[in-house]
Amino acid sequence: MEKSIEYGLEHYIRSIPGMNAVDPKMSSSLVLAYIGDCVFDLIIKLMVTGKGNRQVHKLHEETSRYVQASAQSYMMRSIQEQLDEEEHGVYRRGRNARSVSPAKNQSITDYRRATGFEALIGYLYLTGRYERLTELVTVGLNSMEQKEAEEDGNHA
């Protein structure tokens, strides 16, 4: 069996010189959110590009619909009831973290909830809980699709 199939991407990333493991339990909520933002962005970009080739501008527009704070806030509300105690604690600490970045065209409530969402994604990624991460992201994305379908139905 080819080694690249035998091992996941994480195995190869860890082999990069100078790469150190990140302990999610010792990382601040904003560090978890920083990682979670990147992981979620990658998930969404892979999803969007998987729908077929288009102009990069169109890909960016569709990606932006999912990665903006209001969308992440909406998704977080839909998955919140499914969190266990540990996950809820990670989310709450991320939501309550004091960020130096102001909310860009977003309400502070959405921005803080989105930061909690990203912290949770980062935590699940760094703890290797990929199945749980994808489960929660799927619930969130399904809720967004349902919301958009309802809005389209109301505008018809």
C-alpha cells in the first residue's frame, strides 16, 4: 500500500522540520479560533470547488456566504444543543474571549458566537476528533441550506 494512503495528512504535516505539536488544552481560546478559522475555511473551499470549476471570484463569493460571522453564528445556534459538556465549555470560552479585532460589518453577538464556533472547530481538529468535527459542521451546513431554501420559498 502506498504510504500516502496509509497515513493521513496530519502525519506528513508533523514531519515538517520545525513543526511542533499544539496542545489544545494549553492553548488560548483565540489560538483555537485561529486554527478553527483555517480548518473551517479549508472545508468550505473544498466543498465549493467540488461543485465544479468557476471563476475564482464566484468561488470566493460562495465561500464568503459560509465563512462570515453571521453564517457561523447561525450554524452554531443549530449545533449548540448537540454539544457535550466539554465541547460547550470550549465554545463558551471562545465566545467570551476578548478579541482585539473588531467585528467587520457584523453584530458583536454574531462575531462572538462565530469566534466560539471557530474555537470549537480548532479544538476538535487539534484533538484529532475529525469525525465529530465533520458531524457538527454537517449539521451546521444543513441548517444553512434549510434556511436558504426557506428564504427562497418566501421570495417566490
